[in-house]
Amino acid sequence: MKDGAAHASRKREVYIDAFRGFMALVMVQGHVCDMLLSETLRGDPLYRFQALFHGTTAPGFLFASGFVAGLPRAPLSLKASIRRARRLLFVLGVGYYLHLPYFSFWKTLQASAAEKTTLFACNALQAIAVTQLFIILLQWIAKTKWIHVAGVLTLIVIVVSPSVWSSGLSAGLPQWLGAYLDRSAGSFFPLFPYSAFVLAGTVAGAALGRQEARTRRRRALTWGAALMVAGWLLSYPLAGKVDFWGPSPAYMLLRIGGIVLLLRLMEALAESGGKGVRALALLGHETLQAYVLHLVLLYGGAISRSPLQSYVGQLGFVATGAILIAMLPVLYLAAWLWHRFKMHAPHEATLALVFLSTWFLYLFFTKPW
């Protein structure tokens, strides 16, 4: 029994991380195309075709983060909860770091209105960190009933998101807080509706990820298909009333259902020993690093400029594809090196992160301009 449980755990880890790695790769591909392709190619059918798949990466990225968080039995111990909360606060800090206009707290205070809009925007890392911090609190409050409560909250977020967007509520709040509600403040992934992907992923992690393989497969196919049918049927009465590609409940249900089915497909590939699954799993295991590194390479940051800055909006499909192909080994090598370091020297890896974070904060708050 113990051997079987360990075997199932290893398989779960491979297919979940492989799914996360796949989402990361498609995300990188989409960002490379959005940044480097010339405006004249944005109307090309090939660009629109890749944009269709790129639109799935953020929901999949958010869902997968929740799925992993839902796997451990909850509520966690106080020590484990604090440890997870600390990691999530680090993720939240990294999210804001990627938006910093300047490597100086005092200069950032004098940032323009446009720069502050970018700084406070709620993007993927903020949505993941804030929602998962809430889930930790929910697990402590609701105890063993947390899965049912999280499921209800998922539906509530899906249903009320159109009203939140149309209410203008964010306009009456401080900019840093209003950015979490809708896109009017410049956020790409506000909590309404995108926290629903994290919540749904957490429920799926607890209700699917812990199950015996046969039960998990059956439930994934049933639930995934049911959600897609529900979303498709709901799209008709909502047509013309709610932006389908925005906060539409129909869009949310279709996406969540499609993600569940895609996760099931990735599990089948992992079980069949499909080529590249292990490589995807390694990349998925170090998703945060891959996410941050590819954004720094593409867009730069407060500390350094992007090496690709001079090519923004200047390239064709061939040159853009060549840069994408050249970037992937860099991301994989960085993930492999960091993973090996963590596995062989976990204490030293933690100390390295603490040192770098402390060094960054010291310079950020002491640098005058």
C-alpha cells in the first residue's frame, strides 16, 4: 500500500509539473510574439492562431498554482502555514518588483501617474499570492469543510465579476487596492474574475489530485466536459450583455473545463512516457524562476534593460521564432541549475534567497535616486 501511494504521488507530481511547464512555454511564446512582432503582422492569421492558445496560458498558470496548493491535507499545521505564507509573500514581492519603475524607493515616490498604474497593477503573481494567502486563512477557519466553501466562493466570484467590473467600485478606492478589482486601473489579471481560476484549481487539487488514478481520470473527464457544456450553454443568454473575453461567467466555465481536460491529457502523456514530459516537469517545478527570467529578458526591469529592447515591434515571424528557440535552452538551463542547487543544498539555497532579498531591499530603500 505504501509503495502504491508513493508511486501515485510521483506520477501526480510529474503530470502536474509537466502541465505547469507546458503553460510556461506557451506563455513565453506568446510574450515573445507580442513584444517582437511588427504591427503589420498582428493581423496575420498565424498571429491570431497563436494568440488563441496564448489566451489559455494565464488561466492555466493560475489554475495549476491552485492545484498544487490543494494537494496537501488541510488545515496545515501552524508551522507549515507560516512557511507557505512566507513563500507567497515572497511571490507577491517579486510580482511588484517586476513592475518597479526605478531601483529606488524615493524615486519611485516621484513616479508618473502612468508608472504608478503599472506598479500597482494586479498581474499573475499578485493574483496567485493574494488568493492563496486567503485560502490558507479559509482552511484555518472552515477546517475540513474548506473545499466546499472554496467551491462556493469560486462560483460567487464567477457570478459577481461582471457586476464588479461595471460598478466602478475600483475608482473610489486607493489605486493599489482598486487594481485588484478590475481592469480599469491597468491590471491584466484582477481578482475578479481571475482568482476563480486559483480557487477552482485548489478545489480540483483536493478533489481530484488526491484520488486514486482511475477515479481521478473519470472525474476529470466528467467535470471537464460538464463545465465546458455549461459554459457553452450559458454563452447564449449572456451574448451581448457581458463581454465574453472579459468577466463573462460563460468564458470562465469554458476555460476551467478546458483546463481540467488538458490536465487529464498531460497525465496520459506522463503515464505513456511521452518524450519531453520530464523536461516540462522540471521547468514546471521551477515555474517562478522561468516566469521571472523570461520577463526580465524580454522587458528588463528596474535594475537592468532588456537585451532585446531595440527589437521591440521590429521583427518578422522567422526572426521572432529564432529568438524564442534561443531563449528556451537558457530558461531550461537556469531551471535545472537552480533545481539541482535546491535539491543538494536546500539550506544554502534558502540563505541565498534571503541574502539577495535583503541586499535588494537595503539598496532599494537607501539609494537616494
